[in-house]
Amino acid sequence: MASKAQHFDPRQVMLREDFEIFHYREPKAAQVEIHHHDFYEIYLLLGGQVEYWVDGNLYKLDPGDIFLISPMELHRPMVSPKSQYERIVLWVNKDFLEGFSQEGMDLAGCFHTGFNMIRPADTKYASISARLLELVREDSGREAGNRLAARGIFLQFMVELNRITAANPMRQPRRKQGSDLIGKVLSYINEHSNEPLSLDELAGHFYVSKYYLSHEFSRETGVSVYRYIILKRLLAAKQLLSGGMPAGEACYKCGFKDYAGFYRAFKAEYGISPKTFADAQIL
């Protein structure tokens, strides 16, 4: 895997309208909070001990595993500090990828299998890793035609990935994150995020101390109960705004008590106002 790795970029927004690819190699992984984004993400683990949390499910990855994250899925990697952490991360614009569904294959189909993780056979892994490293080199090159060559490699890779998922490769069974209690709390929040929710109310509903619930929830998810609820509400709001609902109406549909609080949370998370985001979906 001889390749010049990049410095880790903590941003979670795309700067291009097609795809971006990163090759990271770190002696100690940076901590990443639970987050979501509007694009597809393909993650190939090359080295390190990693567990990946996605919407309440935890996956244990081995080098060679591929992880697929759809837009709006809450997720975060949990990396052991005991080994060097190396991976390739490919971000793909949602509209760009779905625009190829009319070409005889739905290139976004690999994200809709019901599984986040793929464990390809050794021969397929060698092909995939080589193609992605070639994509890294072309995408970061400065010669004439690099971007054109990179796009061709990208399309070849996506066709190969979809063929692998269609062939039903071995997939790691997913298991519930942590204790039964936190799994139940996550499910409850997901089902009632548009209703009044607080740490006190959740603790009372599940007959546990709010201090115990707060500690266990943060330990297993990496965020507070309050932060998780806000993220789920903002996710729902983005989907409603994308569907054409006015910002003022989406605010209350998602469980926010007032528009001022919704506006502050949305602006802090995404850097733009709800109305600006909604207007951009119409263009």
C-alpha cells in the first residue's frame, strides 16, 4: 500500500459536486463525534482496530472491510489507539451518483441492501484497494487529463462495488450497540423525536436514574442525550425542507419548541439558515 497519505481533514461537507477521495494514515486517530452528511460515503479500512457505530448498531471491522454510509445516517468510527490507523474514504455527491441510474445500473444500489458493511473475498479486496489507490493518485495529480482519468476510474469502481454487493458477499452480522437499555432509549428517541423529550422524561420512562442514563448514553454513543435528540430533529428538518415544507412549519413538525431555537441549532450545525437551505433545494 505504498502511497503518500494525506493529513486528516476534519470537515464534513463536500467542496466538489462529483466526488472527493482521501487516503489517511495516522499513528493516532483523531476523535470524531457522531455526525451525518448529505452525501454517500465509502470507507475502506486498510489498517487499525475499528468499530463503526451507525444509528444504534455497532460493527467490528477488519482490514479489507468496506463500510457504506448513506446520506443522513448518524455515524462515527471508534478507533483503538494501539495501532496505526489507515483507510481510504470516498465521498460521493448524492445527485451525481444517482444521475447514473439511467445507464443500465443503479450505482447507488449498493447503499440500499440493508447492510452497511461488506467483507469481500481476498481477490476482490486486492482489486478494490488497487483501484481506489489509483483513483487517489489520479485525483491528486497535476497532469493534463487527471480529472478525466479519475472520473473513469471512479465509474469502474462503482460498477465493481455494485457487482460485489449484488453477488451477496459475506457481511458482518450487525449487533446492537452496548446495553439493552441504551438500545431501547435510542429506539424510543428515534420514534418520538418530534415530541417533547428530555433526560428527565427518558429516565422516568425507563425507570432509571438520569445520572446513570446520562453516563451510559454518553459512554456508548459519544454524545449527550440532548445532543442526540437535536441531531435527530435536525435530520428530520432537513428532509422536510428538502421536500418543500416551509421552515416555520418544519420547525414544529420536528419537535422544536420555537423557531428561534430551531434557527440557532440549524445555523450552528450546517452554517446556513433553514430558509437559505430550503431555498437552495428549489434552485
